[in-house]
Amino acid sequence: MTVAGEHSMRVTSVGVVRIATKSPSDVSGLLSFIEAGKIDPRSILAILGKTEGNGGVNDFTREYAVSALCAVLAPYVDLPPHRVEERIAFVMSGGTEGVLSPHITVFTRADVVGRLSDGPSGKRLSIGIAKTRDFQPEELGRSVQIEETAKAVATAMADAAIVDPQDVHFVQIKCPLLTSDRIEAASARGNKTVTNSAYGSMAYSRGASALGVAVALSAIALYVIGYEITFTVGARDTPAVLADTGKSWVALNLGPDDPDHRITVSSFHNWAKGQSVTALCKSAVDGRARCHMQTGSDRWLNSVFAVVVAGLALAAWRWKPWRLRRSALT
């Protein structure tokens, strides 16, 4: 951002400083830069870091590092330590195996006044930050996280004064994970999480976050992402109603907003009125979503098919040695 006056101009200056650390709680390097006047603590917008942790769900070195940084920066920004994260974005990554070294990278942004002749020309480094709302455990790894992440990226772009998505070259996401307590809390409310594995939730959360970034930057459209729908056949109290039953492909009417029946559904069996079914859907080239049912009878048929295929494969495998032995005897 640039604001010009008669003989001077005010511009936004962005700084990036990498500081080595000796442990997750080591803030001596940051303090030395602050005391030397090389970093104005009030201009710190974000801090990214690598700690010596294991990088897993139980890697508490990340929280330890953030706690240490908040404690040391609190008096400089006139906030209690627990509120510093509301002002500064902290993203810590555990694991410094191989040639990696523990460090933090400090991003600053401040308005400075310079002469008109010294003004910037062309595009320069810009940075913005944003946060999503807190997610419920059952929302992680699903469309809600994708949509909210896309909104946050758009907000961060506006904060960085970036208009064209093509000008965004890096997006760093700090995404939440599931724990046993969060999984149990969702279950107590009658909701199911995307996985019961705390470690496995890392992949789902990262994937949803990455898709949210892609949606915000117009790399993909939201409707092409696989999704899941649940509806009741012939039920009038739900917005999703089948146009007819008894066919392998049927049109699914999502209400007045879907007059062209954009979603079609396939199944191995005839549906009965009032039957609740769940569909896994993906977009097709023509924009019409294709959904495949996975109801009880479908799973049974799939299991039978898998057993038959496995039996045929085993028979073929055993038949060849028998033929060879027979030809050798004759």
C-alpha cells in the first residue's frame, strides 16, 4: 500500500528475519534483535518456527515455543500473554531431522515515510493474516473447513492489499487436529468425526485446508470437490428428494434452487420410499454431480463381488501350476 503527499509518501514496509534458536523456549535471539532496534515488536505480524519436537499430535514443543514467545512479547504490545496470539499469527512446525535447524522466522509490517523519488515501483513483498472461527471436531476434514479456510484466505489477501489471486505465492496454514477428548465430545453430541485416529486427522485437516486455499485462489471450484449427501427417498420434509425410484440412475432434486436436477445417483438396487441413504458424490465434466450409493445391500453386493473375484484369482493362480505339472507328466 502506498499513500503519497506533496513531497513525501507513506508506504508499507514488510520485513523478514530468520533467527536461530537453541531450544523451543529460546527467545534470546528475538530479544537481541528487539533491543538492538532491528525489530519493532509492535510491527510483528507473524512468526513461523521449527522446533525439535517429533511433529506428531503429541508434539508439545510447538505450544511450548508459542508460550515462550507470547510471554516475552506481551509487555511490548501491552497485552497479557494469553492474548498475544490474537494480534500475532504463530505457526510452529515440529521436527528438525536431517539438515534442518531449529529457528523462527519473524514477519513484520509497518508504515514508513520516504521521499517520492525513493518510492517503490512494481509489485513488492506483501503479507496478510486472518483466522477462521473455531471448528467443531466433526467439522474437521469436511466441507465446512474447506469453506471457512477459503474465507480466511480471502480475508488475508485483503489484509495484504492483494487483489489478483495470481499474486499470491505462499499460504501458510495452522490447522487443528483431533484428540481423543474432541472425538468423545463429538460422539456425546451424536456426531461422527471424519476419523477416530488423532494422527490420521492430520491428513484430513491438512487436506481440507489445502483445498480451501485452492478454492480461494480460484485454482479449483468448490463444486468439483468430492462430498457426501444424506437424504430420505420420497420424504417431503427434506430438501433432497428423488424424482422417481426403481431405476439404476435417478435425478435428485435439491429443491427450487436445482430445477435442472444437477445431481444424479446410481445404485445396485431399487429404493423403497422412506429409505435413508447416503451418497458419495463427485462432479462430472458437464457440471452434473454423479453420486454412488453405499447402503447396506450395496455393501453386501460389493463384498460378494470381492469374494468372487478373489476366488477366481486364486483358482487361476492354482490352475497354472497344475497345467504345467500335467504337461510335464505327459
